Amino acid sequence: MFVKRAISGVILVIIALLCFIFGNELLLGVSIFISIVGYLELCKATGVCGKDKKFCALEAVGIAGILAYYATLYFLPGQTIYMILPFIGVFMLSMFVYVVRFPKYVAEQVMANVFHFVYAPVMLSFIYLTRQLPGETGIYLVWLILISSWGSDTCAYLVGICIGKKKIFPVLSPKKSLEGCIGGVVGAGLLGFIYSFFFLKELLPEPQMPYLIMVICMIGAVMSQIGDLAASAIKRNHDIKDYGKLIPGHGGIMDRFDSVIVTAPMVYFLVRIMIG
């Protein structure tokens, strides 16, 4: 299991490296794929299509919404008003399916479908939006998302293994410790500071910049842990171990990207507010 997990982790890092370096259509295509798979995993986990879990009209609405949303980001960059249309479309079409197929679907399934559209695809899209920031800013600052999520996860794991004693979420996540959570946040901040010092000096020469990057990564790390725990809570609510089996040793897309999904929008908005 460890070998599979390690190999899968290396492959994921290589894919992330290529996507972040080249951006544009490559990152867009990978983001769409991850968004659709993550969305379908959530639908399956929460029973959006019912007990048989076969592909259904609500999922078709969600996938159409994902494609429309990313098409808007690509063809109409910066046009915030048009980004709202896919949201409205998914909501209205889900309601349409609910009414036309009544009583096949219940209200909870329709609400879950709209929630899953926002949870995975829309939140995940902020990786693409961060990478597409003007100039060279996006090329370098998009890495803060992985530092705040995967970097934080690694630091939290190591600190938890070494000195973790106080169980902070014994029911939801028995292995997580207070010391590990703190170590993850502090570790992400230190990684962000080091990254800024060595790679952002020329792009962002202001003396306070490493400290701002450190703060962004620490806040992102807090959101990363919330995202991880929220995804675990959904699994526990529906009595499943993993969201899928796509990534050997890790599970599904939602098992590996649960922290990234909520970290990406936080990093994006903090970068826009604190750095510009």
C-alpha cells in the first residue's frame, strides 16, 4: 500500500508540475476532468441518483453545468457576470428534472446535486483562475495552493507521528491530533516563507512579501484541514471508506483533492487582496 501511495503521489506531483508550468489548455483540460470525476464521486457517495446509483438526469445536468462553467472561464475570462449563468442553469435544470420526473427524485437529491456542482467543480476551478493571473504572477503563486494543502498535509502527518498526543476530532478523524494540526499550519507557513524567499524575490521584491506569503499559506492550511475533515464527514455520514479507486493507494479524486478544493479559492482571494 505504501509503495502504491508513494508512486501515485509522485505521478500526481509530476502532473501538477506540468499543468502549472504550461497552464492554459492543459490545466483547463485536467481541471475539467478532475471536476467531473470529483462531482460524480460525490453524487455516487450521497445517492443523488438513488439506490441503484446508475447515471441519471441530475448528473447529466451537473456535467453540462461543469462544461458550461469552464467554457465561460476560458472564452470569457474576467467576465464575472457570465460566470453566474452556469450556477443558475444547474439550479433551474435540476428543479426542472425534479418537477418533470416527480416523484422519482426527492428534494434532498436535488439540493445535493447543486451543492456538489459548487463543492467540487467550482471550488476546484480556482486553481485555473490562480494560474491565469496576469503576467508571471499566476505561474508562481499557484504553487501556494499545493503548499497550503499537500504541504500542510505532509507537515501535519510528520508532526502527528512524532509528537501527536491530544486527539482533537476523535469521532470524525481519530488519527488527527492537535499537535499535528498546528504543525501543518506552521509547516505550511514556513514552506511558503522559504518558497517566497527563493523563488519570488525578483517577481515580488517588497521586503514584507515573504511574510505575506507565509500568512496566506497558513490561512490556506487551516482551510485545507477543514476541507479534509468535511470530506471525511461526508464519507462517515454515508458509511463509505473511499470516494473511488481512481488513484492507487489514495482512493478517488475527492480523497486526494479534498483539501485542495477548499484551499484554492481561499489562496486566490487572499492573493488578490493582499498582493494584487
